[in-house]
Amino acid sequence: MGTCEVCKNDYWLSFEVHTAGGAVHVFDSFECAVHMLAPVCEHCACKIIGHGVEVSGHFYCCAHCARSADAREGFKIRDAVGVHPG
């Protein structure tokens, strides 16, 4: 199907990921897709591959990081699954 955008492996089982913004990316593994597309926690800098949390427009991997980075606003932690920010 195509060559992975991250590792450049030409793999017959590669796959496409279509983003909400309309971009199309080709990867040979979920690892490469996560490396390129997953957001980064604004506190500990790990890749957010689960739901994560959002506080005042900032993204964190977990409630602990959100509260550590912004103690005053940390109580506003909410699950963003199914919620469109716009």
C-alpha cells in the first residue's frame, strides 16, 4: 500500500490514518502512528495514547499531571471523550 512516513519502511500491510483536519498519513505500525500523531503531555512530555485530560486548553496524560501543572485549575478536569471543543 505504501511507505511509512516515520520509518520509511515499504510494507505491504501499511495503513492510512485520516485526521479530522483532512490530512492522510501512511504508517507501517501503530508505534509509528503514535510517534507522529499522538499529542504530548504538557507536564511530563509523554505521548498521550489514551483519553488524557484537558484543563483550560492544555492537554495532560492523566489527572496527576494536570493537577501538578495547574493546581488552581486542576479541579476542572473532565473526560473529553465524545466532546467537541468547538
